[in-house]
Amino acid sequence: MLPTAVVSFLLLAVPTLFTPGPNNIMLMTSAATFGVRRTLPHAAGIVVGFPTMVLMVGLGVGQLFVAFPWLSTALRYAAVVYFLWMAWNLIGIRMARGTASGRPMRFYEAALFQWINPKAWAMATSYVGALMVDGEGRLASLVWITGGVLALAPFSCLVWVLFGQQLARVLTRGNMEKVLGAILAVLMIAAAVLVFLEP
């Protein structure tokens, strides 16, 4: 892998992986609600699911959106509905010594969620479109792009999981436990807006 290719990858991947988006907001919300340990399968699902999506887009799955433009709109609305449903369930939630009613997202659910996450699609197609080379090196470049995403994803997930944990600690220490659900609900609504506005 050429140094210029590595720099290009990092300039594209780091901002998109570490900034707020559906996956990161959901991880923060889960960690704040259920704790770090119970959120780990959710994080693992993203760590495996998103690089798999990048690989599949590079192999041609992304052409589905060219053939069926309505599919992108359908996925966008499905994701928005899901986030609004989560926000509704978070309103009024209360923490009880680190536990909460309901359950965090399972590994396979988080992995499958990538396929209805418009930001994940936008990121995967931008990585492949910008970094994948033509000709004989095409497959090799796809492998290193996928590997790079797989290497960075755990760090991105960890940052947002720990942020969620700290959010819960601050609110419970400040006797603001009652408003935690409202704050998390607002964050999920923000995720819905991000999905809706995603180009």
C-alpha cells in the first residue's frame, strides 16, 4: 500500500467513522442506558458488519442503487422510523444501578442494521469510489480498504461507548437521572434527522 493511499484513506475514513452518525449515536445511547459490557455485542456487530458492507459494495452490490433508485429512499425512511421508535421508547427511561428495562442491540442486529443505515451506504460507496483502483490492483485495493476500515472501526466504537458511559455517570452523579431518557431520546431524534438529511 502506497503512503499516499494510506494518507488518502485516513483523511476520508477518520472523519466519517468518528463523527456523529446513526451507529455512533446508537452506541452512545446503548452504553448510557445498558452499560459498556452489555453494549459490546452491539459494537462488535458494527465492527464486523460495516467492513463487510464495504467489501460487498466493492464487489458490486452498490450497483443495486443505480438499478433501483427507489431502494435508497426506502432504506432511508426505514432507518428514520426505527430511530423515532427508539426515541419513543427512551422517553421516561430511568436508570437503576446501571441497569434499564429493555435490551441492547444484539450482534447480528447491529451487523444487519448497516444495510438500512444511509450513512453507512454513503461511507462505503465513497471509500470504494475514491480509493479503489482499476485494473489488476482492483481486488488488492478493495482488500486493504476493507482491512483499514476493520482496523479503525473498533476505536471509533470504543470512543462512543465510553462517551455514553461517562454521560450516564455525570447525569446520575448530578441527580439528573430522570432526564437521561429525555436526553437519549433527543439524541435518537437527532440521528433520525441526520439520516433524513444524508445526501
